[in-house]
Amino acid sequence: MTIFLVPNQNKPQAWRVAHEAAAILADDGVACLLEPAFSSIGQLPNVTYMPAEQAYKACDIVVTIGGDGTMLHTARETLHCQAPMLGINMGRLGFLTLIESDEMEKLRRLPRGEYHVEHRSLLQARGGGETPFSGIGLNDIVLFKSRPEKTIGLDIYCDDTKVSSFRGDGIVFATPTGSTADYWSAGGPILDARLDGIMATHICAHMVYTPPMVFAGDRVLRAVPQAGEEEKILISCDGLESHALPDGEPLLITQSASRVPLVQFKDAGQLESIDKKLKGRGPMKNARHQKILELIDR
């Protein structure tokens, strides 16, 4: 087995964890790959340094070291090679990551074959105009206002039928995997990542009742700026970058044909992670969080 280790280069402590991971895997005869930039962490007998483009093609599994952001960035790189991905968490909650930095011994499950792979859905966003836009999201695609003091108006269509019209701060389109990210923070439900669908929830809509919506995976959604909309609307895919939606142009949201393979140790690993990480990071700070825990326990 060959594993490509991908530490977050902005986290110096991730280099130490990469060194520890390589040493643990060496005990089980696993070959590791690292980019040449990490050669300064020390020469290890089971590590080969090579450019990322080659490493993605040569590996059996990709192990990221950082947080959810590191996994989201790396997921785009794995699409062409389809190597399963596993994350070691050095960030905050890390709902996508599977191992905490003090649980490194769990890496030994990989060469033993004590894991399975889940293929998670992606969202595809496409916009037209003079500057066409195309983006993907493993977690979500968010449309939001460019200035904090303003609001934006959007009409949402499902297969050419208008299903929502509102003004507010924006809207989150999410995958079931991304239901623990901005979508949940905006008031949407947490969904089992094995479900196939597209979710949408408004951000601070100026209406009394604007419920979150869940659509079948084969639906085509369209977000259209309302007539006369003057405020610039921005698009963010997985929070990794933002682009301006061309004035007056609609944005199409569909489920991508591509999938991201994620390593899992348990059949309900995502649900266990939610339970563990919402309850295991110290006391909750306010009544809203306490209410959430009460609902989860029901």
C-alpha cells in the first residue's frame, strides 16, 4: 500500500504530525509519499518525495493533515485519480476528518483493510454571461451579498418552477456531506451523508416563513437575481474562493456526475462524528447550543 500524506502547509505543527504518521505506517510496511517541500522534516526510510501531480496518481489512499478546509481543497485534486481520502484533524470541529491528532494509531487500520469507502456527492454550479463561471462543492455553494449593510433578492427555481422568492443575506446550497457546515449554521437540518440530494436554506431571509428545502439529486436548481437587483452577488464554493455572479445572470445548481471517495471506519461514521464533536469539545456556551444537544438526544 502507498499513502500520499498532504499536510496543511500553513500549519507548522502539521509537519510533525506527518512525520509521526509516516513512522507509524512504516511499522506496517506502508510506503508514504510527500511533496518535496516537506523534505526538511527529516528523511524516513519509507518516504518518497515527489510532486503532487505524480503522487496522486501513484497512491492508494490520500491522508490529509489539517482540518476540513484541507480536505475540501484536496478533494478537488483527487477527482482525477479517485484515490480514497482520509483526514487527520488539526483544526476546530473537523466534521469531515476521521482521526484526531492524538488518535494516530488508527492509521494502522488502513494496511489491515479495516475500512470501507463512501462515495460522496458533489454540487456543480454554472453561470453564464461574458465571464462564465463554473465551480464544484463537496460541502456547499453559497450565494451572498458583497456588502454587509445591504441585502440581495433572489428567485429560486426547481426544474423551471419557482419555489422561493426572498430578500436577505444569501442562500446556501449544500450536499448531505455539507449539512454540518454553513447549511446547518443557517438553520438547516443535518442529513445522513449517504442520502442523494441537494439542500437549500436561506441566510437571514426577510420573510416570516422561509423553510429549508431538500431536492432530489436529479433536479436542476436555478438562482436568479430579482428584477432591478443592483447589489453585487458573490458565489463561494466550499469557502475556498469567491466569484462575482455576472449582473442579472442566473446560476444553475446541479449534482455533479463526479463523486469524492472518503475512507470510513464505521457504517455510521458521519453520525458518530457529529455526536462526538458536538458534545465532546467542552461545555456549550449558550442556550441555543444546549437546545441543539437536547434535540440530538431525542
